[in-house]
Amino acid sequence: MIATVLIVVVLAVLLLYLYGRARQGSAQAASGSRSDEFLPAGHFRYYPQIRQALSETDWEYLAKRAPAASRRRWKEERRRVVRGFLAGLKEDYVRLEKLGRTVASLSPALNQELERERFWLGVRFRVCIAVLRAAPLGSRWTLRLLDRTAATVGSMAEKTTAAMYALSELDSRAG
């Protein structure tokens, strides 16, 4: 189950990266400038490294070989890294939410459905972030919640991209 989620997340990130590069190249060619607010999620792509840093195998290795002070420092560093990642993930989500609102405002036909989906994704994301900030690191349920939170950002990116394509199709039919 987790492997499937990770594969889907990695594929979504790869698609977003490729889409962002293609869009960035065409936008720079057209305008000569770049606006960061319309780039796809940037921090989200580091999720596999964060997940690996929180693996149980690292903790088990340190528990056997490192003194208590080193384990404590390691745990504090991991907590700091995860909090930084969560802040970056929130930044990614806010950026995608803003882009999604912009896309939805351009098409009244898409607006209502997108707003409803974005609302529920936003609620889920904000609850997950709040719980993760208070949760102990390394437990299985914390890692599953981190998986769900990252997947929520991936889902938001996927829905925003789909809305952009739908808007593009509506525009090409009208024109």
C-alpha cells in the first residue's frame, strides 16, 4: 500500500516537474520574466529524502551504536528538518491553492467543482499539518500521516494541472 502511494507520489512529482519546466520555458520565451507564484510545488520533490531520513533503520542503527547524547542530537535535527519540510510543504500548498483559484476564476464552468474539491483538500491538509507539528517523530502513524499530507499536495497539484488542461481545451474550442 505504502509502496503504491510512493510510486504515485513520485510519478506525480515527475509529471509536475516536467510540466513546470515546459511551462517555464514557454513563459520565459513569451514574457522574458518568471513569476514564482505559478511554478509547481518545489519542496514537495524532497519528500523521498525526508521519508528516508525518518526510517526506522536509522534509529535502530543509532540505538545500537551511538551514545545517548548523539541520539538526542540526531532526533532534534530530524525534528528540525521535518518542521522545515512541513513549512515548505505548506508554502507549496498555498502556491497551488492560489494557482487553482486563478484557474477556477477564468472558467465559471469549472469553478464550483474545483472550489469544493479545493476546500476539502485544504481542510485535510491543514489538519494533517497541525497534527504532524505536535506528533512524535518516527512512529508508524506519524509516517503514514506524513505520507497522506504529501499525497494531499500531490493531489492538489494534479487537480490544478487537470483544471489548467480543461481550461485550455475550453479556450481552444471557443477560439
